[in-house]
Amino acid sequence: MYKVVFCKTGGVQGKNCVIFPDVEFGSEPYLIELGDNVRITNGVRFVTHDGGLWVLKNLGKIDSNVGKFGKIKIGSNTHIGWNAIIMPGVTIGKNCIIGCGAVVTKDIPDNSVAVGVPAKVIESIDDYYSKVLANHDIIDSSDYSAKMEYLRNKYMTE
């Protein structure tokens, strides 16, 4: 449903994208482009314009019709974590992970993991893969009870 609304308002999206509820595409969704296999989780906000111009307009420094906008482009096979904010003019490369709560103010290169406020690249996808490989769980997530029992036994016991 969410991707239908996004596309109907002019947003461009590739194949196999997953858009969670509560994603805000802002007032200019037609300035947002998603590649293939992009996943956008709950609470993510896309900001395609600079709202701070409001102050300059009220000070009489710029005309009330002046605006500052920027396209946002998300590369293929990218995951954007809960409550991240993507600012105007940003390009996030392909094969990227954007951490929960990150505020992306600058471009993120391909194959990167970026976190923080403002978001900074902390490692490559290969580094992330090595860490996951060293410490992961193999779970049948379709069996909720078995998953809960496994995770409680592993993480809730002292």
C-alpha cells in the first residue's frame, strides 16, 4: 500500500522494494528515487527541501517565493533503519545499510554502513559481513514459539 501511494505522488521506485508503515516522503515525493530491493523501515523521513528558509523570509532577507530543494536517490539493495532522516540532495549508494536514527546529510558511497547524527560511514559491507559471520543466529522465523524460546535461552539467561 505504501509504495503505491509513493508512486502515485510521483516517487520513482525500482523492483522488489519494501516500504514499512509510517514512512514520510515529505512534500515533494517526486524528488525521491529508490533503486531495486530497497527496504525502508518504520519512521523514516525524507526531507526534500530546506525549511529553514522560513526564518530568512520572516526577516525579509529573501522573497517569500524562494525555495531550496534537492533530489534524494537511494541505490539498489539498501536498507534504511527505523527513524532515519534523509536530507535534501543526498545520494545513498547501492548495497548500503543506514542505521536506526541516523541523519544522512551527505552522500554515502556504495557498499557502506553509516550510522549516527550526522551519519558517518563506520565500515564497509565486507567488514559488516565478517562481524555477522562471526556472531549470528540461525532461526526458523516462521515458527514464532521456537524462535522466542531460542532467543530467550540465548539472550535472557545469565
